[in-house]
Amino acid sequence: MKDKSNNYTDQAEVLVHALPYIQCYQGKTIVVKYGGNAMIHAGLKAAVIQDVILMACVGIRTVLVHGGGPEIEAMLKALGKESRFIRGLRYTDEQTMEIVQMVLCGKVNKDIVSLIQQQGGKALGICGIDGGLLKAKQLVVEGEDMGLVGDIETVDTSFLEGILDAGVIPVVSSVALGIGEVAGKALNINADIAAARIAAALRVEKLLLMTDVPGLLGDVHDPSSLIKVITNTGLKALKKNGVVSKGMIPKVDCCSLALEGGVKKAHIIDGRLPHALLIELFTDEGIGTMIEAG
């Protein structure tokens, strides 16, 4: 018979190794921005849900903020409506906003809540309108009207904190309540920005952005050039020098926004790897880029 004792010892070592991290984060709040392939691929989706539940079980107060671009795009196509993007942001007219609200706050949000509860977790699905969590004015980019796209003005976390205090995982879709000229209307918010602003308002321990890249690379063509740790000042220097470009710019801007708002650390991690959250939180090596204040 094959000796299984070494395997059991290895499993125990993994748990023992994670213990200091569990103790460090117990009772702390972490915001996870959930998106990309991790929301589409069934296996990755299951791994994220398991990670979030485990985090909650060891006492980490976890807020899950999600996007849903592919699902919105699929619904728009099904209805024969063509998408229009301005500087990477979806132009959102009245009809598109109805679809965004229906898909994000309805199907996507409740699907995530359902998955968490099927795995034994407790979750509550909300959007930025609920409890006055996110209030936003209409966004104008370099003089361009974006339609019903919002620029967050205020974040009221009192409702969110009540959910966390009850031991429940808030699952937040990035739709805000309009103010000013768009008062009372639902506004479409970039999910990365929503996560960063919520993280800053809660002054959380960490913001983790799940992406479809390994992290911040010194050379976009070389995965081995992953930058493991960098300060916010260093990050801005890389952006100025053109090392950070294209699709990574909004990610690093959100990290800077969170850190300048009081978040201790921000992480850009590869959501294409199963259990990316646990690996980043509970191992010495991690798997992505950690950005520190300073």
C-alpha cells in the first residue's frame, strides 16, 4: 500500500504556512474586484467563490465588487443594439442603461450570490443605488458626452458596514444613483473605479483587482518580467515613462486612487489562475503585483 503520510504532512504544512496570514487578516476588511475570465470560465468561477467563502470563514470581511461587460455585450447583441465606446468606456444611452441595470444588478449579481450560497456562504447582492452607497454625477471625458456613465461623487458605506457586521458577504454591482442634472437616474460605473472608491471609503487592508494578465510587467511581451512589489510613487514613474500603457493604465490608476484614499495595499492578480486570491493572500510569494502606499 502506498504511504500517504508524506502527502498528509505536505497538506498540514500548507495550512501551517497560511496561519500567520490568517491571523494577520482576521477581522480586517478586503475589497475584491471580480471580473475577466474568472467570471466566465466555470472552473475559475467556482474557485473564486470557494476562495471568498474561505476568506469569510477565517474572519476576513470581504466585499466583492463585480463587473459584467461580456454579459452586457451579449444581451445588447441579442437585442440587436450595437455598442459604442469612447476612450475605452461604453457610451450608455437610456436603452443601454436599462440593459446594464438589468444584467448587472439582476442576472450577474444574483448568479454570484446564488453560487456563494450554494457553497455554504452567506451573501447579499446589492448595487450602488442601494442604501445610497454610490452617488455620481454624469461623466464627461475631454468634452465628450458619455450618456448615463457616472463619475462617483460620494460613497456612503454605512449600509455596507451593516452587512459586513452581520457576517454576510456583500456582492456589489457597479451601478450608481445619479445626482445633479441626472438626479434619480441609474448611472453606469466602471467596476474597477467603484471597487477602488469603496475600498478607500472603508479604508480597507487590501484591494485586489482580478485581471486577465499576470500583473504589472516591466516588458508586456515578457511574462517573466513581472514586478512583484512596487510603491505608488514608483508606479506613477513607470506610467510616466510609458512602461505602463494601454489597458493597464485604468488598473494602475484605480490602485493609486485607492492607496491615496487610505487603502494600505493594492494588488493586481491573474484571475485566470485557480485560487488566485488565496495564493496572493496566504503565501509568501503571491502571484501578482503588490502596490504599497508611498
